[in-house]
Amino acid sequence: MIGIVIKKEFRQIFRNPNILRMMMVMPIIQLIIIPFAADYEIKNIDLAIVNQDNSSYSQRLVQKLVAGNYFQLVEASTDYRTAQESIEKGHADLIITIPHDFEKNIIKENKATISISADAVNGVKAGLGNLYANQIIGQFNAEIREELLVMPRHNEIVNIQTFAQNRYNPHNDYHLFMVPGILALLVTMVGALISTLNIVSEKEKGTIEQINVTPLKKYQFIIGKLTPFWILGMISITIGFIISYVVFGIVSLGGYLSIYLYSGLYLLAVLGIGLLLSTFVDTQQQATLFSFFLMMNFVLLSGLYTAVESMPGWARFLSDLLPPSHFIKVIRSIFIKGSSVVDILPEFGIMAIFAVVLNGLAVMNYRKRA
Amino acid sequence: MKTFLAFVLKEFQHVWRDKRSLFILIAMPVMLMFIFGFALSNEVKNSNIAILCPKPDEEVLSLIEKIDQSKYFTINKMMHNPNEIENYFKQNKGKMVIVFENDFADKLQHDKLANVQLIGDATDPNTATTMIGYAQGIIADYQKSLLGETNLPYAIQVETRMLYNPQLLSAYNFVPGVMALILTLLGTMMTSVSIVKEKEFGSMELLLVSPVKPIMVIFSKALPYALLCFIDVLIILLMARYVLDMPIRGNIFLLLAMSVLFIFTTLSLGLLISNSVDQQQVAMFISLVGLMMPSLIFSGFMFPIENMPKPMQIISNIVPTKWYFEILKSVMVKGLGFSYIWKHTLILVGMTAFFTLVAVRKFKIRLS
């Protein structure tokens, strides 16, 4: 019985190239484009310098600021107002003003002030730009101090030296972080969105009533409906693996078997979401809107872009209730850190609970009546 | 005209009848504002870390206490063996391990030099870098407290002013983003799917034989969504002002006028899509992949455009959302006037005219 339904579904899927296209094109486009776009490493900050002190110190400082990788000099002037205008127009992100008598003040009065103005509409960028500028000015300060006086020997001063190590991703490669996460999201999209649409389109066209009058049992219908999507989901994961290797050169540090095992379980849970959603909505338009609403929540709260640890308690709680958050965490641990099944055993348990509860609710909610 | 109004009324009733969708359309901006406003941040707060120190002495203990008391870190494990580090990371128990060397206090006292190793889980590179930075700050402070305060000569002080957004709130970046996103979703996706639905069911033919001009039938379909778009804009602005306490600096009428312009842009795109396809799933697919995703990626709202490879930066110019997002930022956050955004406005007007033109030309009175 179930076999017949599965066969019917597969035929319908292959007959309608749109769904197939969605399942193939969407992962490929997203996996290729997003990691290139989602580069949160802030570099190339556009800098406007207002140098009012035409001294050798101020020129050295300007050179030092421009020499690093962080800043791109877009404007040099002596008037703050021109610089401010280029911030307003969006040409510059940061203004560094070196005031009159900068050099004189350092030498004569032992201190001088430099002011930084940052376009803080994008807070992260402004903060980092400020940090970089402070670092460079600090280095410059240390340099000239050393020139101006012979430092007392450091023997009497205690020193705690810190060594930093970025484990698993020593070059801070952002692709390594994003690719597995986006892969997780794609599987979710394929599983939840497309299975919902499929069932709802039968509702909308009325063909579901024809199925309902057959002797097919409820669970048989549901298993028959979900199996093809489970298989397609696994295929799209595989495509994802191939792309992450071919385009980004990323291979999993952990075993692929454990990823497939976990993904299989996860797809069950996601299909449960799709099924549950399809029992709530009547039209494809509604289905689209609802799944979009869900996807937005998944994307934002799952820790794909911003760390779950930085969220307040209620949001962390919500995040824990969403299966994609767990999947993203697990796929990253396996891919990047090489966690084994034993390391993440509790996560398997959690996902199994999700799968049972979501599918259970869906089956309970599904009535064999239109 | 009267018949046209009747059509508009019919469409309004259609949208009004679908209470569930209506609820989502209103709840979506509210939810997004809450998530962006209160849930998402790049700050590190109370992050779990572990300490590896086989034999902690008093110096280590007081430093550990300093670290634990900071708002950034919570110590959830004391390790005694380096082998534990790997499992700690692999089981996702925490994101950093601080390793103190043995006889830390002794070394500090006699050699005047002691070592601390900070190992971050760089699976998430930015978080790891930030955490290491904070830890280094705490340790440097501790070292300073050991030294006692001494003033260095020849000091250059830095004064920083954060323009427009002194508290570095992320709201200033995402409120315009959410507005742009919602309008794209509603204006383009909902409109195109609702028109194509009539095609798919064949009810479009009935509408087309009515005395109203066929193109008016299509416009009447877009109107309810235009109104909903506008309501969502108002909801977002009110929430930004009164829930997130974000001042709206520019002229509010300019802001609303620009939003209306962008609503027209999205609607014209919706019409274009609906006139080009026959199946709801295709319409949805095109709006999702062809528009939603580019809007999210290329508007500069989620990802900084200047970080992207050059070809992608060029592509971003043809995404309408990008221009609207920049207008919003200039007017809402920076309080600039029309003279700063006329170029953007012109581009949006041009895009709208282009989409409408193509949509009307593609529009067929007869269905195949």
C-alpha cells in the first residue's frame, strides 16, 4: 500500500519540474552565493583624515593608518566639515582628526588628543573601526615614546603574557563557519517548505478528497507522502556536500556517516513540521506565508549568523525549541571539530524527541476529511 | 469607475476573509522587530568557559575570580588535564579554555613573567576573537592592578564620537532592513501569488470578460496588499519609536513618501512576475529565489556590501531593496533631507517605470 503512494509521489515530483528545480537550484545558488556574501570580517573601512597639523608626526601617523589592511583612505583634507559631508553621503565610515599643534603638544605638554568620529549607523563596523584606529594610534604612541625617551628597564615590572589560539579554525575562515550552517538551513527549507506545499496543493485542488476515500490508512498516506521528501532531502544534503567540497574545498573533519545519521533523524523532524503546517493551512499562498514566517524565525534564532550565547534567556529558550538550532550546532561540531556520535549523543536524543512529537501532533491533527 | 471600485472591494474582502494570513502579515513585522531588537546581538555575555590549571595558587585564584565576575564569562568547568580540552569543545560545553601554567604565582614573583594561554573555539571565528579580546582585557587590567597606577609620558589620547548612534544600538541598522524586507515580501510575493492563483484556477478568465479594463483587474488585486504594506510600515515605525526608543530624525513625510514609492516598486515587480508565469509554485519560487534572497543578501542589511567580491557589489546595484534601504538609513537615522537621496529616488522611480512598462507589455488579455 505504502509503496503505491510512494510511487505516485515520485511520479508527480518528476512530472512537475518546478519542484525538482526548487530542490536542486535553491541549494546550489544559496550555498555558492551566501558564504561569499556573509563575510562578517570587517575590513576596508573607508577613512577620511582631517590633518590640521602639518608636522612630521602627523604625517607619520597618517601613513601608519593607511598602511595597514584595515583602512582605505578616501579623503584627506584640513577641514572637518568636508569630512563630515562625506560621512553624510556615505563615502566615508570614519573620520580621524589630527588637531593643530599635535606634535608640539606631545613634546611640550606631554600629551595630545586625536579625535575619531565614526558613522555608527552600523554599530559593529563603527566599533571595530574605532578599535583598529585605537590600536594603530597606540602603536604609534609607543614608537614615538621610545624615540623620545630611553625607557627604564622592565625588570621590575611584572608581566603576564597571553598567548591566543584559535582552535579548529586558525585562520578565522568565515566560509568554514557559514557553509555547514547554510547547508543545515537548506535541508530545512527543502524538507519543510516543499512538503507543505505538496500536501496543500492536493488540498487546494481537491485531489486529497480522492485519496481520502481510498482504503488507505492515515499513517500509510503520511508515510507515503513523506518518504519521497525524505529521500530528496538526503539527496540535497549530498549535493550540498559536493558543492562545499568543489567550491569551498571544505570537507568534514568528522565522519560523514554520523552526519547522515543525524541528518536522517533531523529530516524526520522537519518533515513533521511540514506535515503539521499543512494541516493548519488551506491554500498554497497561506502555506508560503506560514513557512516563510517559520523560516525567518529559524534563520534568526538558530545561531546561523549571531551566536546563541549572546541572546537573552527567553530567546535562548526559544532557540532551543527550534530543531534547526540543534542541527546547525551538531553539523558544525561534526564538520569543523570532528565530533563523534558519542560526543553528541544527547543531541541525538533531543532530535528523536522532536521527530516523535512533531509527527505525532501532525498525525493527530490530520483528519481524513476535507 | 464604479465597477472598478467593486473589484477593489472584492479583493479587499478576499484578503480580509483569510484571517490567518492577515494575522501573519501583521505579526511578522512585530516578531521581526522583537527578535532584532531584543534577541540578536554580537555581544558576548555570560559565555561558558573552562579553566585548566592543575594546581591553582592564590594568584591564579584571584585572577579566575576576576574572570568569573566579569559580565562576559561564566566558568562552568575546572580542568586538571589537557586531554579534557578536546572533549570540552567537541561536546559544545563552552567556547574558550584558559590555561594557566604551573607555579603561576611563583613565576610571577621571581621571573616577573608568567604565561596564560587562551584557546578559543574558532568554529565561530568572530565570537572566538571577541572572547579572546575580552579575556586579554581582563588579564591586562589585573596586571595593571598589580603594578599600581603609573602615568606614562608623551601620551596620545583618543577621543571618540559615535555619530548618529552613540550607544551603538543595532536597531539603527535593522529597522530599515526589516521595513525593506517586509515590503518586498508583501508587495511582490503575496501579490504575484494571488494573481497567479486566479490564473491557475481559471477564474482569471471570468474576471477578464468583465466590463472593467483587464489591466485594472490586475491593479485591483494589488491594492489591498499596497494598503497592508503601508500599515506594516506604520507598525514598524511606531515600534521603532516607542518600543525600541529609536529616534526618527528625518522628515516623517519624506520617509512615508519614499516608502510609498518603494511599495509601488515592489508591486510593479509583483505584477511583472505574475504576468510572466502561470503556476503559483513558480511565482513563489521566483519571488523567493529571484527577489527575497537577493534582497536579504544584497541590500547591505544582513551583510556588509563592501566586504563582498567585486562582481557581487556590482550586482547589488540592480536590487531595488538596496536603494530603499539606503534612503531609509539616510532619512531615518541620519536625518538628511531630500537633496541627499534624490539620486536613489530617481533610480527607484526608473526601476518602477521599467517594471510596470514590461509588465503591461507582457500582459495578455487572452489566456492561452
